[in-house]
Amino acid sequence: MLHQIWDIALYKPLVNALAFLVSIIPGGDIGIAVIILTLLVKTVLFPFSQRSIESQAKMNLLSPELKKIKASGASKEEQAKLTMELYKKHKTNPFSGCLLVLLQIPIIFALYYVFYKGINFDSSIIYSFINAPVDINMNFLGIIDLGQKSLFLAILAGVSQFFQAHYMPKPAQPTGKNGSFAESFSKSMNMQMKYLFPFIVAFIAYSISGAIALYWITSNIFAIGQQIYIKKKKLSVVVHD
């Protein structure tokens, strides 16, 4: 049942979108189709990912106020009440960021799966109104074979992942010397995302194919641009409203 839902709602629509793009792109360049499809999906998800990033940024900006509440010496019940009032005042939900990320995961994973399985335009999964591409060019811009491993693209995928993590909202600074478990965990995850995950991304991208690497590069560049855009909106104004 779940497999059928996955195929009907996510996998097949993305495969058909890729097939359509390849059929209309001069020369049938798979690389250009991968870039366009990735950008289209990221654009559709833009409102969700934007709100998720904004939510994290707002939580970081509210960190000093949350620390004051924690250090006030009030009872746990009073602290909880003051915290909820603070969230309500600034229209912030600490769980909204996680929920929005969870909503995006199936779509992002489906897009990844399309490229992971290899470029397959089997007639059994192509819609009747989509013309299956006849000319399929796996050589991106006539230079890199996306059906094979590409060390160059894998390295670019890892580098782009590093900068994507670099521009993400920084976790709140720990309270006191050690901080809470949640604060320490958040800081640790941020460090791993910035310094360890790029190597994992590069390894996976190299292990599978150039198409996966190109997908990751495109996705990361889009995310970097989005994070810079949100940062320029000066969310700090919200805290002082």
C-alpha cells in the first residue's frame, strides 16, 4: 500500500517530469534536465523550507529572552507560561521548523531516488501524454558522463554542502558553562553538519553517479541562496517589534 502511494504520488510524477524535460531540451542533455527538475522541486518547497529556516533563526534570536526566563528563579509552571507567552508574542513555534522539514523529506528523498535508480524511462511508468525521450545524452555539457562516477562533481557536492551548512542559522549559545542537553546537542549537530557531513555527501555522490552529485550541488546552491536571502530580511526586527 505504502509502496503504491510512493509510486503514484512521488516517484512516477518526478520520473515523468524528468522525461518531459529531457524530451524538450536540445540534445537531450540529462545534466541540464537534472538541474531544472531539482530547481523546480526546490522552488515548490521554497515556502516550507523558508518558514523552517525563519523559525530556527527566530528561536536563536529569542535565546537571550529564554535564558532570562530560565534564570528568573520562577517555578517550572511559571517558566512554561512565560515561555509560551514569548512564543505567542513573536509568533514563533519551536516545533514548526521540525514539522516543515518532515513534510519536505519524502519529496526530497523521492527526487534523490529518481537519480539513484539511474535514468530509467521505462514505458510502464511513463504517462501516455508524455513523449518518452528518444535522444538521451548522459554527457553533461559534453564533458562529464553522469552515468559514471565523477570525482570532480563529488568534490563540488562536498564543498557546496559545507557552505550550505555554513549559512544555516547558528544554534543558540549554551546557557552557563555547560548549557542544557538540548543546547549542547544542537551545537554538536551543527558542527557535524558543517565539518563531517560534507565528506559523507562527497563519498555518497562519488559512490553512486555523477547525476546524484549534480543533484546535490544544485540543491545546495539553491539552499545557500535561500539562506542568504532570508538572512538579508533582518529577522532581528521581529524580536524588537
